[in-house]
Amino acid sequence: MSESDDSTGGSATVASENSRLSPVVLASVGSVALALYYYYAQGDKQRGQFVGLWPTTILALAIYYKLDEIKQTLQQTGD
């Protein structure tokens, strides 16, 4: 019975950690807003398109580092 309580508590902790917005998501949303500002408000379409490419790059780097972290965790667990 205590094992199920421990696993439930652990999943609740993980769920609460995942519900927060990470700095990566905030940076991506900010760069989208900046791209829209440049494109529409300033009329600088080329700069708006350039800045609009940043969110995908930011998110791709975050995914890469997260996968690397998972890989290292799995290697440590396997040893």
C-alpha cells in the first residue's frame, strides 16, 4: 500500500513541475511576438522573417539537451 502512495506522490510532483512554463517556452513565445512586431508594426518583413526562425531553433536546442539528459540518465541506470 505504501508503494502505491509513493508512486502517486512522485507522479504528482512530476505533473506539477511540468505544468510550469519553462524559460525556453517563454523565449520562443517572446521571439514570435518580436517577429510579429517587426513584420507588421515596423514593416520590416525581412527582419520579421529572420526573427520568426528563432523559436524553432530555440525549441530544437532545448529538445536536444533534454534528450541528452535522458540518455545520460539511462546510461547511469543501466550500469
